[in-house]
Amino acid sequence: MSEGRSLLKKAIPKLSEMHEEISAFLGKETLFEGKMTFRGVFRLDGKFEGEIFESGTLIVGESAHIKGKIGVKTIIINGHVEGELRAVERVEIHSTGKFFGILITPALIINEGGIFDGHCKMETGFQDEEELHPRPKNLNPPLSIS
């Protein structure tokens, strides 16, 4: 029986071990609207509305509220995130975290108490923007007039 426990412990991935220091920070009294890119680890505790793209690790603090389109390597959600999210490596929704929207990632971890309400597509590698935001096909093409 102890072998089963040992195997089970090895199969559970460790959550968000930080190997880098936080390189940028927006406090809880901060409001930011627009487009943002960053390298390394960015912690957001305030409000953000807009786009975050081609970025590293985003830590969403408990007091944070994010709405928009997000493209990051990894995201750790402790606050509120709403919109379209693409994470190249992984998404972690911790016990106080809430995500509402469309999620594309190869790895998703939701802790007990975490909320996910939306659509999830589990995939690795992203070819282009069209793959992330497909446009509906024209079901009734226009008639040609000769």
C-alpha cells in the first residue's frame, strides 16, 4: 500500500515554484487601461483592462481585476480574470482565483475553491492569431451577379 502512495505523490505536479524574482508590480490602488508587454515575472494587484501579450509569468493578486485579451507564458490566478486567455505553458487558478471566458493552454490546474466558468481548449503550440481567435465561416456566400 505504501508503494501506491509513493507513486501518487510523484504524479502530482508542484504548484508555481517561482524561479525568478518579480520584475514589475502594479499595486491594488492602480488602474491601467491599454496594451502591455513584459519580461520575467509581473504581479498585478490592481485593475487592468486591455491586452497583455507576448509576456512571461503573470501573477494575478487577490485584489486584482483583469478584463481583456491575455497571452502569456504562465498565469497564476488569485484574483478575478475575465476574457480570452492563452497561456503557452500553464494556467493555475488558486483557491481565491476566478476565471470567466475562453482559455487555451496545455496545462490547467484548479485548486479547491477556484472558479472556472467558460470554455477551455487544451493544446500545445500556437500557430497564429487566427488559431486563437477563429472567425466564423461564411455559411451563405454572396451570389455572383453576371
